[in-house]
Amino acid sequence: MKVITANRLLNGDVVWLAGTGDWVERITLAKVFEGKEAVAEALAQGVAAEDRQEVVSVYAMDVTVEDGVIVPVRLREKIRATGPTTHPDLGKHAQAVSA
């Protein structure tokens, strides 16, 4: 299982490709792709967004789904999904607590 991730060109935020084709700031809103063809099609959609200068550094990342929640496999991706490790009062950590 994979999701497509990138960084929004306008502000550098980490984003994920949603089923609607939009880029979302929460991994929980991303579309999960299974199979080589589905991942290749999603990557092509991401590359097209990169060509339109909406995002940069598009790639597919491994995830699992635990209790209906998308969970990144690699530590790097877990950090990208949750925010900075040094200041939990900043970034997505703080937003999740205040929401």
C-alpha cells in the first residue's frame, strides 16, 4: 500500500494526494493505492501537478492501515506526517491538539 506525497511549492508544506486529485495536508485524507498500475497512475498525476508547479518532489511512500488510519512505515515519513520532532508545540502536533 502506498500514498503519493510531495511538498506544496507555494509554502513547502508536506501534502498527500487525495482521491479527488487535490493535495491535502493530512495523511489521514490521502488516498491509498494498491498495485503497481494504480501507483504508477497516481504518480503520473503527481508529476502532472509538479509540471503545473503546484508541488515538488513527488514520490510514493509505503503505508499500512491500522484500525482504518493510514500509518507511514518509515520513520522519515512519520515525521513528515506529524511535524517537527524538537518542538511539539509547533506544526501539525500543535494543530492536532488544538483541534
